[in-house]
Amino acid sequence: MTKVKSLDDLRKMRDAVKSKLDLREKGDKAEKVVQIKVSMATCGIASGAKEIMTYFIEELEHRSIEGVVTQTGCMGYCYAEPTIEVTLPGEDPVVFGFVDTKKASEIIEKYIKKGELVDGIIPASYETIDKEKTK
Amino acid sequence: MAKFKNHILVCAGTGCRASQSELIVENLNRAIEDNNLGDEVQVVRTGCFGFCEKGPVVKMMPDNTFYVQVTPADASELVTEHIVKGRKVNRLLYVDPDSHKVISDSKEMGFYKKQIRIALRNCGFINPENVDEYIARDGYAALGKALTEMTPEQVIKEIIDSGLRGRGGGGFPTGLKWDITRKVKADQKYVVCNADEGDPGAFMDRSILEGDPHSVIEAMAINGYCTGASKGLVYIRAEYPLAIERLKIAIKQAREYGLLGENIFGSDFCFDIELRYGAGAFVCGEETSLIHSMEGLRGEPNVKPPFPSESGYKGKPTNVNNVETYANIPVILLNGSKWFSAIGTEKSKGTKVFALAGKVNNVGLIEVPMGTTLREVIFDIGGGIKDGKKFKAVQTGGPSGGCLTEKHLDIPIDYDSLLACGSMMGSGGMIVMDEDDCMVAMAKFYLEFTVEESCGKCTPCRIGNKRLHEILEKITQGKGTKEDLTLLRNLSYVIKDTSLCGLGQTSPNPVLSTMENFADEYEAHVVDGKCPAGQCKALMQYVIDPEACVGCTLCSRVCPVDAISGEKKMAHIINPAICIKCGACMEKCKFNAISIQ
Amino acid sequence: MANIKLPDNKKKELKEVCAKLNNDPGELINALHAAQGLFGYLPAEVQELVAQEMNVSVAHVYGVVTFYSFFSMTPKGEHPISICMGTACYVRGAEKVLDEFKKLLNVKVGETTPDGKFSLSCLRCVGACGLAPVVTVGDKVFGRVAPEDVKTILEEYNN
Amino acid sequence: MEVVKLTIDNKPVVVNKGTTLLDAAKSIGVNIPSLCYMKLEDTNFENKPGGCRVCVVEVEGRRNLAPACKTECSEGMVVNTHTMRVINARRTVMELILSDHPFDCLICAKSGNCELQSLAQKLGIREIPYKGEQSHYKGDESPAIIRDMDKCIMCRRCETACNEVQTVGVLSAINRGFNSVVATAFEMDLDHSSCTFCGQCVAVCPTGALTERDHTWKVVDAIVDPKKTVVVQTAPAVRAALGEEFGMEPGTLVTGKMAAALRKLGFDFVFDTDFAADLTIMEEGTELLDRLNKYLSGDKSVKLPILTSCCPAWVNFFEHQFPEMKEIPSSAKSPQQMFGAIAKSFFADKLNIKREDMVVVSVMPCLAKKFESTRPEFSVNGDPDVNYSISTRELAAMIRNANIDFASLPDEDFDQPLGESTGAGVIFGATGGVIEAAVRTAYEIQTKKPLPKLDFTELRGMEGIRSATIDFDGLPINIGIAHGLGNARKLLEDVKSGKSNFHAIEIMACPGGCIGGGGQPYHHGNMDILKKRAAAIYREDAEKPIRKSHENPYIVKLYEEFLGKPCGHLSHELLHTHYFDKQKKIEI
């Protein structure tokens, strides 16, 4: 295991992981890879986020869509759990709330495949301090 | 790729839906059809925009035009003007109340986003179980900077200058606390993370630990560097298995990268973290109790001084900070104290995370700059009151806080303003109550909690809170007298004045603040024998309206205690002496003939 | 105090856990967590064993066990049901949900059904206030529970 | 020493840094009422949880009131001890305590001695406005101590005494909030726990929550029973304290008045436990020399040091906590039990009555003696050697009951033959006394020379652990002394780990020895009382014509007529015992 021994090590590592993550997100086939984040804090899991995450992993494969499904923490929209964030290549991330398997299927068919928005979008209601993200 | 050229986003949040946003959607769809735009424009319902005051809200995509207070009648105009002719409907655009400028592009409407995420910066963005994602967002850079480029004094100065105050409730300046611990000489010191979030109705710390555990680990290491501690302990509620799991993974990963352990960043600094589990005692949020609990003892507090910074865990200097406080540290070091202190009010800098819950539409975890008003939090971010009911009060500070009312809605929230209105910041629980909530019952609810959670060490908290609860019980039973109100007030003041620790010193706050703000409601209970909110069962009476009753006998058959009598096809009567107020009859009645008085 | 015979292998395991904690009295609460994990609850004999292994008096262990609400001296049901009575859940009607559980299970808070299947308790905030009112059954969290849902939840475990 | 200046009730005060407000106020004559706080000078007993909140005072600039017992003085502090705010708070706190306390003062065992009662009186509480639920806990009636936890005010003094000072560890606060109370593990009865019955919890309890089991009426029943011959023995420490119960100055010796009172009460024979103390020295001293000489001659199977065994709480302590060392203490019974055994054999024979028709009552400064007398090994066919053991306080109650004007009683002597004692027997009542008495006898037997001096001041004092080397005519004998079981534990750990080089160790469970026993008149935290009692004991010793046990003519006669020689066959049967492993250990 690589050990971080200096601040320089950390910066190099940061750049390396960043490009690795970028690669994962966009890849060479930037046109095709979609990224899905599932909010998996206690609220999310209690409302079925685990099932939704599994559903997306299985369905993307079934429907031959290249994508990355990862978990993340609380997005803050506890009233709308389970919530997921979908980032289409080249697009701003979109958050969907109250996602059950039916809604998930609709998101895949309409938004991921065709780019059509579907009901249940949650508009981002906060600013982040990460300048890259707010751009 | 996209089939539609235009999207019309209509807010279908509860608040907007109450103001007919569903009808707007219908009308929009009809207008689209009328204009044969079915293939080009799609209407999409969204969750709350957090701007409910000006709802219903409609947003046109892709040009981001933001229309406010849209009515169903406006739908066709939006389609014919905005979509077909490409002209903005000026009268529906938002006008900035300060500058009187019309703002059309929602991208320019940053101010409507009341929230800024600092402590929650990574929650919902990164995979908390992957240290790489944390590093990719500048994780551990602050620790590296501190260890390799700054002296402990410089780091502490930065924290002091930032104006960061403890987010656990007390609001003690964090930098100052670190400095005190640093100055005490000892062979061993400890830093502790208080993750014993016991306030019922608060989940800020859990969310941070579940969403961004590394930020806490990094900050604890920075704290260790500044205070001279080589060991960190996280005292975490056993009721948070997911947070524990993620914290364990994060600690393991940090160790593997050498971000915890010996000679971190090639420096002399060594630091590691252990977990200690709470076991269900609210009082352990008090730092001396927490330390006792970590030592394997009953979580009883000690009289301070000595403060933990002088004599804490195992008698050694110990710096205790809460999760949210820690989560702020790395960014402050990276972005600088100036950046941080520019946010917030004069004496309370930065942001505060609140767990917004209760009778509010958008229950959730929010982070707002200090100085945001309660109105903005409840009505804009929170989307207003559930089921269109009337706002009555908001409880901040949990069992230690107080109930604030309509008149407090426009006060900018910070440590001092909340104290001034008889409540407190607390850890960040914010419970909204509506017209159906009885304030006496609410005070009783909190006292029940305090009675159950009192450790029993000091008299006022052990017996005094019990007596407070008993008096409140008596009042909600309709047996209270005016003298009881006097007793309640005197006892509350004495408990605050004489209790040993923060739990007892604040436990009467829910009583005092409701007595102050809802004096009429207390009076109604003891003088008129009525509960205006209709919540206190003993003060309620179920009655049948003889006009509306058709004598179907359904109610009398469902009554479990045979309290309802009456001939078939004749108006029925409820005998209040027998009625147990279960409400079964009211549920069954098809003619709305039964009501509560 | 009724003497319940504890299985030797579990006692051995507990002894090993205590040894791993260096038999350090300061680790008592962690030891008790481990013991409750092993036995499901903390009967007198388990507390005596923990006291012996962690070098503290039995009275001290009992004092600690009775202080913290997480520790229990009575066995829980196969499916322990907890109703969150945190403020958020309270204002959203947790009491009515609790009443429904009490009615359907015919037990009081802190009791276990005669068949040992369910036990009922209250807890203070699981931190899922967004889903208020919340009920947990074992490790599973049920959110936005209405009194009508109680029957369905129980049926899930009754087969 | 650094000093700080402050103002209390408008008066300037200068105190050493670290002084509490309570002590600082006391130094200028302001007595701030307090309740849970208790410090016993010269011992390691200090109870200040800061929990009762009775001693709160107003400190200028402070948001809330400060507990005077826990708040240290700081420079420039301005303190007011009786503003309206303070008085209201203090009274309210008191009313709260009383609202959860039974209202049975009139018939409470502690009435008149209750600190809660006198404080309520001092604060003039005439009404309790806060009414509500009162706590009810399981009662516990062990053979020695009665626990009525409904009267517990959570001052935690008993916990401090049991856990920190005595390191017995059978008590802990349990539950929390309103339901919290001090209890044993699983709220079991004390006699199922490893309680030593030292009674130090009773000695410090401010209320009637902890009291002794009262045997006075059983004693009265025996006295009025014409078929019974009732014999009473009184322990050395009783005579140095009993007077306090009748308003006499602490340290007043009332030996003669006590004998007179006992006779007036109707006891058939008024004897002295000091006689049995002399007998104990004969047996224990002989055993010591026997072990010592064997050891010196190279017999490595002999265990040293020898530990005294006359303190029954101490015996309970090692049976529960150090059972692996149960062969080390002397096998000699305590004086109480030796007395009982001799009374019901030798003396009953002399009177020509059956032992069952004799009732032996002991008056003890001790509660563990009550337990000791119930040990099955100390009875013959179900008839105990000592029937009833009553405390100094119980005797005082009997005297008051019988309407005896104690103060004006003439001095009387004990009866013979079991009432004659030496100075050595008297000093059993103070820490170090037993070993000093043993040295006086062992020296002369071992060296066969008369002692050059009788007062071994190096063995006296209040220090918790003491040691001295006594020159046995060229042979240095190392002696250790501990009083308080926490101190005893330290010595024992050393013996266990082989670090100890003592030949003999005296251990007393109570601070100061028997004079500070759990059955003595309440000291309410005033340790001067204990010192005065100790001084009285040594005064009586100094005034005695005979001060060495082996010179007690009745002891000599007892061996000649009845026992034969010390540690002989009959002695072993009547005067020695054996110990049990009472440790609860879970084997895996």
C-alpha cells in the first residue's frame, strides 16, 4: 500500500485519483458512460436505497448501458428518500427523489436513454463551496 | 439525443401543489397540445425549489427562466409567449425586493439558494467508503499543510481568526479551546470527537459521519497536532451502526495511506484514533459525562472546573469537540480564516447544519449561513407547513432549547440571538409545530425526556424535573390550578440556577419558553379547562351534532365502552363520563357528525 | 436471582473478548456491548463474569448496566421492535403507532410476547427524522409508518 | 503557598489557593449549610460529588449559583452566601429532597441524629409545595445493617466509604434520574454480597437510609426471662464513646458508669471484653512466636507475616477478596467470640447451668460483630456463643429507655472472674493497640526479660499505614499496621507479591480502629472526636495497675484451672477458628 509521506505525495495522489475518477466517469467513451450516485445514509437505506442501487447495477447491465453506480452520503433531501443523482455525459447532474424501482426504470428508459426529463426532479437548493462544482 | 427542445419544470413540492401547481401542469399540457408542440416541449414535475414563499414556481429550460407566483390561468400565456414567441412574460418574473431589479435567469438567482454547504461539503458527493474520492476533493490537504507548513500556533491562530464556535451547542470558540489544551503541560493528551448525538430529532452528526467520515478524522489529527495529543477517541452512539461502520472503514483506509499512524506526512507527528461506544444516555453529550463513560463509568457529570482541557480522559488534558465542528476545520485551513469569517453574523461565523423536521414539508438536513432567519429556513427551504396548516412554533436546541413563535421568525439565527429569545442553538435540531400541537403537551414531552435522561446525581435535576413533569401532567389532565403555574415558574428558575450540568441547567427551557410565548394556552388549560390545540385528551370532549347525525348506529356499535346511546334513525349522544376518547366513533361516522370540542 | 446456565463456549468467547480489551476496567462499556452481542442481553451471571474479567466489582457493572438504556437485563424477542419517540417522530404521530403495536401484540413497552417472537420498546431518535415516524424491527428501519401499516409490518415477520 | 483574596458576605478573606468557598467562608465564621459534602480529616474519605446543591452561593459575574463545596476561591471573587436568590434556591432544593423522602421522622431510627432533619429545621421548612411520586425500593435486612433506601438522598457518602475508602465495592449508584439510588449488585441483600459489615456506610449516612439491625428488645426479653442467666461483655472502645450519647465531652471515659448502668438494666453479670482481649493476646502472641521461631529455625513451610484476626469485618474482607491468603491470619477468634466460648463453657460450668440457659450479650462499637455472632461455626448445636451483639448506640438507647440518669450514676466495677483486664486489653480499641498489646507479652515470653518500657508510641497514631521495627533483645521484629480496609488491601497486595518484610501485621477495618467503628455514636464528620476517644483509651491503659495480658491474674488462673496452656488442645477447640473461601468465581 502506498503511504503518503509528504504534501507533494498527497497532491500527486490527488491528481492521480482525480484523473482516474474522471476516466471512470467519462472514459474514452465519454458519450456513453452515465454516473449514478445513490444517497445511502440511514434515511436512504431505510427507505430502500440499497434495493434501488442493486436495481440500477443490474438493470444497466440488462439494458446494455455503460454506467457507474456508486453510493454516497446524505444529500439532505430526507423527505424525498430514496434520492439519486444522475450525471449524463456533458450534462449537469440531476437529482431525482422518491425513487422506487418503477421510477428507476422510467429514469433509465427516458432520462438515461433519451435525455427526457421525468417527474420527480429535485432542484439543487444549496451552494457548494467547491468552485469546480458550482461552475 | 434529447428529443424535446424545451422542458417546463413545474414545482410539485407540497407547498406549490397546495397552490394548484397540478392544475398548472394540466393547463400547460393543454396549451402545448393546442399549439401542436407535443413533440418539442415536455412538462416535468419537480420537487421543491425551496422558494415556496413565491410559489408556484415554474422554470423554463434550457434558458433557465424562472417564473414565480404562477397561476393556472397563466399557463397558456407561458406557452404562447415564452415558447412560441420567445418573449419573457415580465409580470411573472421575480423582482429582487432590495434592488427592485427584475431577474429572469435562475443562474443569477444564487441568493435564492439559502444554503451553503461547508460542513456538508462532501455529503452526497463522494463515496464515503472510498478515501480516494475524499482526496480527490482536497481531502487531507489541510492536514498536510498544517504538518509541513504551519506551526501548531499558526493553525490555532487561523482557527481563532475564523471565529469558529463549537457546534455541539455551547458555542465556545473552538480555537480558544484548542489553545487552552495546548498550553497545559502533560506527558499524554487526548482529543475526543463527541459523536453522541442524543438530541431527539437531530441527525446532523450522523449524516456527516455517514457521508464524510474522513473530514472528521482529518480534523481530529489536526487537533492532535495543535494540542500535542497523539491519541484520538471518537465517542459514538451505538444506535448509529452505519456511521460506526463507515468510520471504521475510513480509519482503516487512513492508516493504510499513512494518514494516521507514525510520522504522518514525514513529520514527527504520530496520531491514531480509537472508537468508544455510547450506550444510550443523553447526558453523555456533556463532556465530563462523556469522559466518564469512556472510562467505563456511569455517565455522570462532574462539577467544572476542572475542565477537560486540564483534567479529562484518564486525568489527562483532553480536547472535546463535536462532529460538525471538526467537519469545518479542514476547509478553514485550506480556504483561510478570512473566507470563513466572511460568512455569518458578527459573533457567529460560518454556517450551521440543522436537522429540519416535524410539521414541515421538506424534512431534511440543511446548512445555512449564520444569520439566516427562521422564516427562510421554514418557509423557503422547508417548504412551509405540512398539509397547509398554520405555523405555530419552532423548537430549536432540543430538550435544552425553547419554542419560538411567529414573532421570532425574522430574527437572524445565531448563538446569541437564540439565547436572547429564550432558546438556544443546541446541536441543530429544529422541530416545526403547527396549530394542532399543544404547547403544554410539548413542554411535557420534553420534560418526560429530561426526566428519563437525568443521571440522578444532583437534586434539582433528579427530583426537580420529575416534579416539573408531574405538574405539567396535572395541567394536561385538566387538574392544574393557577398556583401550579407559579410553582412551575419558580421551580424552573431554581433548576436552571442550581443544577450541576448543562442538562439540568437548560431542561426547564421548554417550560419557560412556552410559558412566556403561550401564556394564554397555559391559562386556557388551568382556568377554562380547555386545550386550544385539541391535543390533551383529558380536556377533549367528543360530541355528536344532532343536526348531522342520521342515527345509523355505526358509532354506537364501534364504541368499545358503550358510551354512545340513541334510537335508530335518531340523533345519538355520547356520554362523556364513559367516553375514553379513543376516536373510533369519529373515524367510523360517514356524516361528519362527530367532532371534538 | 435465578441462575441461568450459560453455554460454556459463549462464556469462553466473552473471556477472550475481555482479554482482547486488556481486561482494562476503562473498556467496561465496550465489554458489555460485546457481551450483549453474544448473549442478546445481560443476565446477572454475564455481568458477574464481565466484572471478574474486567477487574471491577459486580456492583459497579450493575450500576453501569442500569445507567445506560442500551443495555438490557431481559431477553429481547426474536424480532425486537422499537418505536422511535424522538421529537420529530413524536410530532408526526409516533404515539399512535406505538398504541397500535401495543394493541396488536397485546404487550406493554418493555415486554416480550409470550411466544418470544416480538418485544416492544421505545427509543430516542435513530436519526432518520426525515422518515418520521420511524419503527425499527431488528436492524431494519421502517419509515413513515402510519397506524394502518403496523399490521403489515407484523405480518412480514409472522411467516 | 500562593494565596487569593476574595470577598464573602462583604468581608475580605485571604486563603490559600485551592481552598473551597465552603472552607473559606468557615474561616470567617460563615457556615454555609451543606448536606452531601463530608470530609474525614486524617483519612482518605472525602465525599464531594457536588450533588445535593444545598451549599449553593451567589458568585458575582457567574450565570448560575455555585456549589460552595466544589468551587475553589479565585482572586477578586465576590461571594454572597445568603441573598434572596440563594435562600430561595436552597429552600427549594431542600423541599425537593423532602418531597421524595418518607415523612416518618417520629419513628425513624435516625431521628435526632439525622442531618437531613436538622437541616430542614435550620432552613425552617414548614411545608412541601412540590408533591408527587415518592421512590420505593426493596428493603434489605441483613444480620447487621438495615437498608431503607426510600430514605436515601443520593449523597453518595456510603459509596465513597465502601468503594474508595474500604475498597469493598458492594455499593454503586444504580438506575438513573428519579429512579437512581445506591444499591448492591442486582439489588441483592447485603448478606449475599461480599459486604464486610464494617458499618462505615452507616457511620457516614446522613439519614435513616442505613442503620444497624436493632437487637435491644431481644436483649430486654432475655433479661426479663427468669430462666435465663444474662451475661454482658463490653468492648474497649465503648467506654470511650458512650458518654457522647449523654451529652458528655468526647473522650470522656465512662467505664464505671457503664458498668453501673448495665447492672441497673438487669444484666446478671457485667463482664468485660477486655478480659477476652487479654486472652486473645495469650493465644495470638503464642501463635506468633511459634511461627516466628519455626521460621527463624529454617522451617520454610511456615507462613509469615502473621495477621491479626480480631476484627470481624477484616475477616470477612479477606474471605471474600483474598481467600488464597486465608492461612496467613492468626487462627485466634476475636475477643467477642473467645468471651462467648469461655462464658458458655468455663463460666456456665462454674454456675452449674446449661449453656442454653445462658444468654451472652456483647456491647460493641461494631456492626460486623453482629454478623460474626451469627456465623454457624460459632455456635454449638444451634446455640450461639454470643446471642446478641448490640452497638454502643443501642446500649445508649436501652439506657435512655430505662430512664436511667447516666451522668449521675456512681462508678461501679465489673464482675469477676471475666471482668478483670489489663491495659493491654483496653488498647485493643485503637488502631495499633492489638499489636502493641501482643508485643508487650510476646517480648517477655520470647526474651524472658522484663520490658524496659511499656509505651510503644511508634505503633500509635492515625496514619493509615504505619510500620515499626521493635527490638526483641537483638532480634528485630518488623511490624505493620493498617486501619481502613483500603489500606489493608495495600499491605495485602504487598504480602501477596512477596514485597512485604513484616513479621506481624495488625489490621482494623475502621478508621482509627474500633473507636471509629460503625456502631459508635455518630461523629458527623468531626474526626477530632475519634482522636479524643483514642486518647481516652490510652489514658485508661496508662492508669491500669497491670498493663500486660499475661500478668492478668484471672487469665493465669483460667489457664491453670481450665485451658491448660496457650494454643493447647482445649484452646484450639474453644478459642481458635478457621476461615472460608467466600470468593464468587466463575470458572470457565
